[in-house]
Amino acid sequence: NPTSAGAVDVNGDATSSLSANAAAGNINYNALGNDVDVEIGSINGANTGSSAEADFDVLNGNLTVGPYSATGDLDLNQQAPFGATNSNIALQDTINVGGDLNATTGTAQQLTIQNNGGNPANITIAGAATLNTPTIDYVGDNGSLSAAGDINIQSNSPGGALTVDSTGANNTRLASTGGNLNFNLLCQ
């Protein structure tokens, strides 16, 4: 038996999947100071745990993350050809990122920042955040995403329309504490 956790590397094709309790459970990654790299067809359950850097690439289906702690970058991607149109990303509970957060949803889908069992989504990023999605939707009260660097929100939908729905509680939903908050900056 090893005495410390190592890197986690999970690979599969478009037909392969990870599933926990019929999507109601957690898929836990304990890589401690090592990386997590997951590229698979679908993930049915919330991705939780801790690592250095983490990269989740889903070929079809939705991607839910949190609670999670990464000392480096956290990359969340819906990969083409399937993820290009039909895949959402949900961020929930507490997520701490020591580097940058990069997230790309399908071109007709959304990034959701949501409560998890009554725990508000609190996403804290030491670097910058780049969110490529046509829609950001906050579900539940008191959720927030803050970054020490720039927060760049870019629509990836045909036509470039961008919607950010932050109705609900009376708090700051998006905050760049040391940079700029940019919406569709690349559409110039």
C-alpha cells in the first residue's frame, strides 16, 4: 500500500463514463500535490477532491465540480465534437484555485454556479478566470466567483450573445479584486 497519493490519470473515448450513485454521488480525486487529468466520454456525479493542477475534459454530457481545491490551474472543458453543443458545466460548493480557472461549455449551453445541499457556491481564484459560455446562471442564494486577476467572460455561441443571470441574494456575484471584469472583450 502506498503511503501518499499520486497523480490521477483517467482516459476514455466518447462511449466511456464514470458514474457515482446514478449521478447523485461524488467522484473523489485525492492527488494531494499531484495532478488530476480526466478525459472521458461522460461523468455522472460531482467531481470533488484536491490536487495540484486539474484538467477535466468531457466529450459528451454535463460536468459538475465541487467542492474542489487545486493549488494550480483548474481547466474544465466540453470537448468537440459532442461537447460543442450539448454540455453544461456546474460549479458548486467551495472551490479554491491557486492558479487560473478556465472553463468552456458547449456553444448552446451554460455555466451554472449553484448551491450544493444548502452550501452556497464560493469560488475563489488566486489567478485569472476565463469563462467561455453563452450563459452564466446563478442558482440559489449567496453564490460568488472572485478572482485576484481578470475575469474574462466570453460568449462562444454563434452570434456572440452573452447572458449573465445573477438574480437572487443581495451580494456580489462576480468580483475581480486585482484586475478587470470583462464581458465579450474579444468581440470587437
